Amino acid sequence: MDWIAAKVSEQLLHQKPFVCYAKPNTQKLLGLFQRTAESSCFNALESGFCMVSFDGKNKYMLRDSDCDLYAAAFSLTEYSWPVTSPSFSSEDKVHFEHLVSKALQAIQQQTFQKVVLSRKENVVAPHTDVFAVFQRLLNLYPTAFRYLWYHPETGIWIGATPEQLVKKEGDSLHTVALAGTQLGPNRADVVWGEKEIQEQKLVTDYIAAQLQPLTESLRVSAPYTVEAGALVHLKTDIQGVLKSDWTTVVEALHPTPAVCGFPKQEALAFIQEFEGYHRSFYAGYLGEWNKNFNTYHEGDSDLFVNLRCMQWEKDVVAIYVGCGINDGSIPAQEFMETVNKSMTVKRAL
């Protein structure tokens, strides 16, 4: 790991793009380090690692032909979870609860059934070792997709996301519907309320409907509870056989109701008008495009939704968090859900 850390420092010094990442439930770190500082446009016909913004307007790709590939095994290290109390500003709380109330009014007026609202929380972190933060994420969230990305035009992004957008192996597709959040360990006695159950069903039904005309033999599992750090979520597995263009599938799925809402266009319009900031790459997607860099198998892709992430802005770290709003949401509880999510990322700092 030390030589990968040295390579990261070298790339940052010379402002050359790179990404380091570990897939869920693996202890293998992969790195793509671009040889030059040139920016390369996204090309769906090429292979590499992509990073796409929430609105889909900004797309970056580290082409494997332009990069050196590094791989290293690592061991999980026991970290003591810091004992911290939730911290937030009253101004953030008032603003977000007002935003949730406005969304609930729109739901009552049947503008949409669900909208996912988010906020950006800034943490002052001078002289922070970026790679050390990434190493802590590797250990703290072994079941997540963990990454460290840098590009001169995007800056540094680090995350540990529990949500897959879609995975392609040959003609086989796999995706998930992930929604509903509780604080606490993944126990058999976790009880889900009607709000969370309906929220997760909405995401599942939407994804299945989007994939139905693009796939064959579509299979949808029953929902089950999964652990993501200190949080638990409801998850459904969805699988099928591809019968359409791969790019069409990605465009049909992104953004899902888990990060946008339903119906998509109405929820998206509300977000853009009232959320009050630019999401950038938060709730976008990233991952291997047209190549599995673990097996070197051509044509496979493995994309994840960019959640539980943070962006470096000089000595300030911007943490992005959100939650799904539907009929029955309570503004104060929704705000606290975002606080709990931000704490899972802050632990790595």
C-alpha cells in the first residue's frame, strides 16, 4: 500500500488524473493512474473508469490505454469508532426542514409521489492526509464500493457507497433497489415502517419497469435488510439478460428514484428549483466501463451510485447527504437521517 500511497502523492503533485478503488467485500485495491495531465472525454465505446455527474452533463473517463494499472492486496485493520455526538447548525436544520415541508406540499398536490432531497455540509479539515482518509474508509466500510478519485477539473472525491447502479457481465445484468434507512446494526429484529417499505417498493417497481423492455428473464427478489456502516437499508436484487444497447440501460436507470424521485422529471424539476445548490458528482455514478480490471475481461461494466461521498475543496471537505421524501415523512426526522449519514463519512476524517 505504501507504494500506491506514494503514487497518489506523485499524481496529485503533477495534477494527473487517477482513481483507486476496492469493490464490495474485497481486500484488493485497484488503481488506474493516467500518464499525462490531459483531460479525456467520455466515450461509451472505449474502456476505462468513468465518473458522471448527477445531471449527466459532466462525464469523465480514465481510459485504460492511457493509464498504468496497479493492484495491491490489503488487510482489514480494527479501527475504534469515535464516540461523537451529532453536530449541525440550526441554520442548516431550519433550511432543510423547510425544504422537506415544501416537498410534502407538492406530494399532497400530487406533483410527484417521492423526491430525494440533499444538502451539502462543509467540514474544516486542514492538512488532512487524503490517502489516510481513504485507507480508513477501506477498513470502516468493507461491504461498500470504496474509491479515491482525482481529476484537475473535478478535484478530489472520496466515498464508500452501498448502492450499485448496474453491473454487466456478458449479457447478464444485475442491479439493486436500495431505500429506507435506520440507524443501528443489521439484526434479524429490525422493524421497517410502512413509509420505508413503500419507499423501497417504489424504487423497485420503477427499476423493474425501466428494465422490462430492455431485458429478458427479469427476476426481482424479495426485499431484505443490509448493513452499511452504522446504518441499515432495505434492498432488493434485480437481474435480467440484456437485449438492448448497454448505454441505453444506463441512461434508463440514472438517476433512479433512490437519488431523484418519482415520477423522475417532476421530482428532478423540484430538486433543480428548490434544493439550492449544485449536486455536482454527488448521486451521479462511477465505476468500471467496458472492462473488469480485476479479471481483465473485456465488455464487462460495474457502476455504483456516488453516495456517502465527500469532495476536497482546499482545506474544506464538502460532505453530501440526502434522504427520500414521500407521504408520511416528518421534516425533523428526515433532517436527522441526513445527520446520521454525514456522521458515517465524518468518522473517516
